[in-house]
Amino acid sequence: MKKLAIKKFWLFKTPTPEKFVARYSESEKAEIKRVFEKITKNYKSRSIILLVITFGSLVFAMLCLLRPASPLWLIWLAWSILLIGVILQYFWHGLYCPGCRIVMDQGFGSFCPECGGKLLFEFLKGTKCCDCGNKLRRGRGRSYKIKYCSFCGVQVDEKGF
């Protein structure tokens, strides 16, 4: 049976992996770490590309609007590039676990992403790890490094991302 959680006042099903950490062999775990390294490199390059597209087109659009003699097609081009950047941001998913193929940015599973321990979900207090005691926050002020997949529990990176 799938767990239900509330995310931004919408009811959604928390993804459940097919395989948990205990069922992975050592060779599979090493392969997952190797693949995750490639995923993080792609993630970093995509983030830089999206940042350049978004802010570059925004600055270009503002300059076109401030200059009174700008052709209309130039303004439309700038706003179209900005829209493409926003659409790419929405469709290019963040980090995902190579083992269970679940996007790590979409929430927390049963495991702590920093130490791999058990997570405790406290209503109105947030998510806390039972082993390391870390209070987990997502988004811009993320309070943890991703070393383990929160959903299947497999170690994806030794240093943390």
C-alpha cells in the first residue's frame, strides 16, 4: 500500500522503489555510484545552461523594453527565449537515483539522505533523522548533502552533493 503525503495542499502518492538497499549487491552499489557521478555532472551543466538562458534573456528583454526604438520582433524573441528557459527548467528533472529511478528533489522517503538512517516525519515540525538528528529542509536552504537515496537507501555519493 502506498503512503499518502500532502505537498503544497495537493494529495500525491509517495513513490516506492522496487528494491531497497539490502537487496543490492556490492557490484550494483559500485555501479550506482559511478552512474550518479555522471548524473551530477549533467545536473551541474544543465543548471548553468538554464541560468545563462533565463537571466540572459531576461536582461535582453529588459534592454529591449528600455530602448524605445527596439523592433517588436526583437522583444518577442527575448521573451520567447525566456519562456523556453522556464519550460526547460520544468521538464529537466533534477537529481535522480540510478538504482530506483526516483527523483531525489521531490521529497523524502524512508531514509536520511545524509547518513542513510531512518527518517521521522513530525507534523508541523518537519522531517528529522533518528540517527544523526539532522532536521531536513528542501529547496534553496537545503540543510543536508545528498549521500544516500532517500527512497531506496543506497549510497550514491561518498562526499555528498
